[in-house]
Amino acid sequence: MDLRYIFNTLGLILKYISVVMIVPCICAVLLKEYTSVIPFLSTAGISYVMSFFFKGDGQKKGEEFNNINRSETLATVLMAWILFSILSAIIFLYFGLKPIDALFEGVSGVTTTGATILSDFTIYPKTMFFWRSFSQWLGGMGILVLFIAILPQFAIAGRQMFFAESPGASAPDSKLTPRIRQTAAGLWSIYFILTVIEIIILISMGMPIFDAVCNSLSTLSGGGFSPNIESIMGYGQTKFIWTIAIFIFIAATNFSLQYKIFVKRNFLALFKDEEYKLYIIMIVIFTVCITLTLVTHHIYEWKKAFESAFFQVMSVISTTGFASVDYAKWNLRAKVLLFMLYFTGASVGSASGGLKLIRILFIFKYLKRQISKIFHPTGVYPIKLNRIIINEDIVRQMVSFVIFYYLIFVITAVLLVLIEQNIVIGVTSAMASLGNVGPGFGNIIGPMGSYSSLSVYSKMIYIINMLVGRLELIPFLALFHPDFWSFKNKKV
């Protein structure tokens, strides 16, 4: 692994992260919160100065980017997200948060988790809440995917970085265009347009402009940060709940499907995609079951029960983390049904976090094959996803991924239970952070609570979980391979 390639790439990324900081500066000026410009200008300056320290004596014309290998790509993606999280944390330090809380809030934003340590929204300026949502929006599609789309230096290396940052995008039949820059640009264009459309609709419905912008940024990114302390419940209107739920549904749909529908006008792609079918089935089953549970236990009447069930199913399966009601007050059966969705996530290659439904689908097909082999040991049973036979190497990788995912969940859940001395907090927060869902269960970390009162050690575990969950384990698992730590100088 050649450190020059990594540092040169990080130097370029840091340089353009400083440019991104202009957006919240503009927001501060528009809101007439002029003192709020200082945190972003200062952080932009720090990022820009750091870019010179990272930049080395690489080759001319971007050759250092084009010769980067897989281990270097994984290291670059991991370091880029860590650095972006730290820079976001620096901003929160300016607004008075403690270092560990600032890092927690920063990581929660860029990883689109939506867990918060804030318990009083009235003491902070609006610009800070804009940054929370804007950082989620950048993280939702991927900060590196944005740079791949706009920077010609990543013409070749961009492909490796694209799939390292968004490993789910390498699912079967996900190739969109021959050039990765065109793919990245196309995805970001759809992402931007959908965000603008949601903003316009919410404003036309009467939501304040600032709230409409922040909630839309958090919706399309699957993030869940809202400028309202009571999340979507704080607006108290059905029209907002259903509008946001529809856009959550879109955000949790595979980006490649969105591209085929909105750009190529291939609407039949929806009916051919196995994961999308499972996505619809899961939403229908859990919405109906939770609705029936809420009605039979006299929690809500039918209309309110269906609305609340559908919104919370969409919010959790998409790992957005918005709340239209305080579901911590639901009966146990409804809460258990909702918590089951913490273990799934939505579509691969979408803004959603979690394990992803395509891996759930794969596991069922894998188990079916293993059962068939019990009766017919010599039989050949290929696993197909979307009519494409999955290579046995990928089969082993998928099985390993699922094992590691749940192993991390079990280990962190046990540690959190021991630290917090609370099973509900330990178990639900472990999956909420690893799956990038955000809120857990109970009065403390539930939809109307915050993580502020928890131990520093717990917050450190959450920070690691959120990053591991957002990058889907791969860059972190690479840390445990000796070749990852083999450093050398290359001559191009």
C-alpha cells in the first residue's frame, strides 16, 4: 500500500470539503445569523490547510489517483469519512457541545444515522440545524460519489472509490452507464431534483421554508434529523406525514432502479426486481400487522393507526428515524414488530442503512439450497438474484458479511448492556447505531429522547457502529488483514 496515493487523494478531498462549507455560510447569512458563519469559515480553513499537509509529491495530471489499488481505495474511503466526521464535529464544538458529544453528533449526521445528543433545541441557532440536515444529505448519496461526479481527477480511480463507499451498488444488474462519472452525476442529479421537489411540495402545504428544507434534506438522505424537537410529530398535520412518507419510500428504493425509472423510463424494471418486490411485501405485512395491533389494543382508531403504522414502518425500514408519533408508548407487540425492521434495512444501493433486503433475500435462498443438499448432496443448486446466477465467491462474501454484521451487533449489544445496565437501551441502541436507524426504544433513547445522558464509553461504541454501518463493514474488515498494513513505495 502506497501512502502517497492515499494522502494525495485525501488532500484533494479535503480541499473540496472546504468548498462545500460555503453552503452553510450562505444559509447563516440568509438567516441573519452572522456569528454562525465563523464555525463554518474556520472549519473550511482547517480543511483547506490540512489538504496541503496531505498532498504529497504525486505524479502529474492525476496519475496518482488512477494507479490506486483496492487496499489503498479502502483506506482512502475510510479515512475520508473519518476526516469528514471530525470536521463536522469541529463545527459542533463552536456551538458549545462537549468533544465526545460533538463527535457523536457529527458522525450521526454524516452517516445519516439521526441519533442525537441534543435535548434542548431552543439554545442553538438555526444554522446549526441546517448543518445537521445538510451533512446528512451529503452523506446520504456519499460525499465521495459527489466528488467523483464533479472532479475529472477521479476518472479511473473513481470506479473503485464508488464501490468501496457504496458496496451495495455492486449488486447484480446495477451497472447504469459505461462511465462511472456519468453514473455518479446521474445519481446526484436525481437526488438533487427529488430533494427540490419535496421542498417545494412541503412549502406549498404550509410548512415553514426553513423546516421544509431541513426535513427534505434529511428525508432523501434517509437521515432523520429534524429542526423540530418532536420530529415530524411536532408539525401535527397528516398532509406532512404522508408527503414525507412517500419521499422516504423513494429514498429507500435502489438508486439504480430510480435511474432506470426517472432517466431511462424503464418502469418494468420495478416488477422484475426481486428486492423491490420484497420491499413492498415487507411494508404491507408490517403495516397491516402493526395497524391491527394498535387498533385491537385501543391505542388509536383505524385511520390514525394505519397512518402511524405506515409512517413508522417506512421510517424504520428505510433507517430514516423520523417519528410521527411517540412509538415508545405503543404496546409491547407493536414495538416488537417495529423492532424487527431494525434488522433489515431497505434496498441495497439506496439511502437506507442496515443489512439490506437483498442480503435477507439471499440468506433465505442460501438456506433453501442447504436444505436441498441434505436430501440431494450431489445436486447443483445455483443461487439466483434477479435471474442472475451468483458466483460462489460472492456467495461466500455475502455469508461472511451477514455473520460479521450480526457478530458486531451481539458484541456491541453486550458491551452496551454492561455499561448502561439496561437491556432495552443496550440491545436497541446497538442495532439502531449499527443499522443507522437513529432512535432506539424507551423514554431515554426513544423517538422523543436523546443519547445525551448515556456514558462516554457507550457514545464511543455508537460512533464506531455508525461508521461501520454506513460503510457496510468492508473498509473496517480490511483493517484486520495483514496486507492492509503492508506499506511500500510504487514507481509509476
